[in-house]
Amino acid sequence: MPLIKDRAEVEDTWTFLEDGADLPSSGCITVPLAKLTEDGDALLSRNQQIGVRLAPADDPHDLTPFLDRISLIEIDFPKYTDGRGYSQAQLLRRRLGYAGELRAVGHVLRDQILYMNRSGFDAYQTS
């Protein structure tokens, strides 16, 4: 799936680690919220960038202690009709003040990018 950032397709240098996957020795990784809250200190002590992926049911407030130390937040859209990710993005940007990269992943259609941009996203992994 192409990654769109700054209005251009770019190479994705991040790897998402599923639950139970081994932690690589290097590289930029994103992990589920549960993994970050359980192993946050160990993950953040690596000399690599760390990101997190939010599922639709995850509460962005759980990221508050980590917001200044994570470089990427991915918000999962399991279906294009699921709008919870828009609310999560607005909460992260407007109330919690997250300034890093906010990426929409999953079932993201190019037609939705304008609305996602208004909600605070700045990168999109399109279907």
C-alpha cells in the first residue's frame, strides 16, 4: 500500500509488530497500544524511534505519558465507514497536543484524505 506524506508517495521506513512478534534489533517500529503500556520503558530505552498503533476502541488518553517520546501514531481504520479514527485524531491534536506524525492506516481511501487532513492526519497509507 502506498504511503502518502507531504502530498507525495514516499517509502515507509516503519514496521508494525503484531502482538507476540519478536522485537527487532534495529529499525523504526510501531506496536499496539497494549504493548506500549505494558513494555513502554523497555521499548523507549531502545536507540530507535518508537510508534504506536491505535485500534478503533483504544482511548488516546492512555498515550498521555508517552506523547513526548513517540514519533508516530498510526490510527487504524478497519473499514472505510468506521469514523472513530477521526475523533481519535482530533483528540490527539487538539486536546492532547500531539505534534508528531499522525498516520491513517487500514482501509483508507484517497477520497477520504481531505477529511482526514482536517482531523489532524499528515500521512496516509491508502488501500
